Amino acid sequence: QAQLQESGPGLVKPSETLSLTCTVSGGSITSYYWSWIRQPPGKGLEYIGYVYDRGSTNYNPSLKSRVTISVDTSKNQFSLRLTSVTAADTAVYYCARSTPGYYFDSWGQGTLVTVSS
Amino acid sequence: DIVMTQSPDSLAVSLGERATINCKSSQSVLYRSNNKNYLTWYQQKPGQPPKLLIYWASTRESGVPDRFSGSGSGTDFTLTISSLQAEDMAVYYCQQYYSTPYTFGQGTKLEIK
């Protein structure tokens, strides 16, 4: 199975942009959906969106106006940008893989992003 | 959005006993064309990502002990742990992948009595 690893700043100021990257190893980035999912401390899981290897995307309507997910197949990476963050965006952010239309079968370990001044 | 509702929110079960967690979706997640329920179960332990246990509502992921089983169809689903082990202490989530946005249940915390 593929291994996924999130990276990026652990602290972001309010109103700024959260940027994370997920590096995929042990498998090709092609032919899968690559998703971001987040989990506020002590709370449940929220789907943010996915990117397909050809660049098509799907976003949760609750975040759509602030989210961009992109893929760089040459680097086997995909990325998340979330603009205008507030304290409500503080969460562990996970990247995950799924076969198109299927369940999440591989997850990264997650990275905590805190929004605070 | 499809709303996933789990019950109970928390559950305390003695070692060796059966644990049952329910999940209800606000609309059917059964895809008629292939007769598959687009429902999965995850186990999450503190500080770890969710671990896939069951997909297609009842198919056990490779390596998952056979004491874990999933059942149900349409809108009502159940995760059963037939004989609880200490390592099964975790939070369990159901999730639908029938339509986007993919949605999760609120989680059920399983504790040892």
C-alpha cells in the first residue's frame, strides 16, 4: 500500500492561508483520488475535498469558497490551500487515498495545524 | 449532504463480550446498479489516523481480525465486535462514499467495562 506523509506549518495566523503538502511513496499517484480530511481536537472527521490525478477536483460545499487542492504528479505530491483561516480551522489534517468512488484505504499520520496569533 | 448518525455515542463492554455499534444514513447508500452499499467502518485510536476495518458495509479489510463484522443495507448498518479484546478500545466511525461530500458519523467511543 502507498504511504502518505503530510507536511507544512503547524501554526497559522488568523486570516492567513493554510498550506499543506502530502507526499505519496510506495505507489503511483495516478488513477486515484487524493483527499484531505480534517479532525478538530476531540471531535469527528470532516471531508475537505479531493483531487484526481488529471487535476479534476471535488470540494465540500461548506469549505468550497476557501479551498484549493492541487496535484503535482512529477513529485508524487498533492497540496491543500485553505484561505482566510480562523480558530475554527484548527484541526489535525489528514491526507488519504481512494480508488475513484471507493473508500479511503490509505491515510497519512496527520498533522496538527493551529490557527492562532 | 447525507447525514450519518451513530448510536450510541459511547459504549462500555466487558472483555470477551459482544459490542454493537449502529449507523444510520439520512438516505440510502445502496447503489442499485451493483447492489453495493457504499458504507465503511473505521477504527481510530488516540494519536493515530483512522484505520479501515470494513468496506462495502460487510467486507473485512485484509488483516482485520474476524471478530469484526459489518452488516446492514440501505440506511441501517451495524458494526459488531464478537468478543471484545483490550486492544479494541477506540473510537469507531462509519462513513458513506455514495455521494460527495463524503460524510462520517459522529463516532462511537468504545470502552472496557
